Amino acid sequence: MARTRSIRNKKRKTNKTFELDITSLLDILVILLIFLIKSYNSSGVTLNIPEGIELPNSRSENINTAGVIIQVSKDKIWVDSKTIVDTSDLPKNLYDDGGRRITPLFDVLTKKKDEIKNLNAQTGGKAKKFSGVVNLIVDKSLKYSYVKKIMYTCATAGFKEYKFVVMGNE
């Protein structure tokens, strides 16, 4: 009998609800979400930097836009990864317009502009329109006078908005 009495007097376990404070968890999730959104790059512009080009450093946070890519080293000029000018076989008429415009580069850029406009006209305006944007990947050791000639050549060909690609600090 004494045994049954002690079993009856024992407290039975009751189910208590457990409350969880999720305020700090939400703070962490918001911070994580802001970090991921800030570090996400949605531009989709990928650039192949050829050997011989050393990019200058920058603290700029802006993302490059799509456009024609011109890469310039000490001895070559590429347009969309195709070699246009090489110092090993320089044309006789490299410069025109009083020595301010690079003729082979001008010819290729005007063809690119015409291709983009023709493609847009053939698709009835559904293709990418001509924006006049050029992404310049220029070796940092080049003289400004040469970069100025490249910019002048781009402007006379109809590409009047320049985006310089630089190496960001990581």
C-alpha cells in the first residue's frame, strides 16, 4: 500500500510549450540577405584580358555595361578578341585625320556599328539597339596621347560613351 501512495503523490510531467525568441535570428537573416544582394553581380559582362595588358587599380563600384570591347596593349589592339593592329606588321596608313585617328580601328568600329544597326532593323527592333558604348581595356603603361587617339577614333566611328575597365581592390 505504501508503494501505491508514493506513486500517486509524484508529480506527473506536464507538457509545457517552449517559446523561441526569433528576433536575433531575423536580424542575422536580414544582414545576410543585404550582404548577398550587395555582393551579387548581375551585369553578365565577362572580359578576357589578353597577356601584355596590366590594368590600373580602382576603387570604383560601378558595373560595366555590354558594348564593344577594345583591348589595347603596347603592341596590339583587339576588338572583341580579334587582333586589329599588330606592331609586327604595321600598315603604311596607320593614322589619318592629321594623325589623330587609327585607321584600322576606325574601319572595324564602323563595320560593328553598321552590323548592330542592320541586325536591329532586320529583327524589327527586337535585337539590341546600338548604344554607342565601348569598353576600353587599356594597359596602364600606355601614354595618354595614345589613349586619346583611341578615344577619338571611337568617337568618330559613333561610339561616344567610354567605359574603362580597371582592376578592383579585393
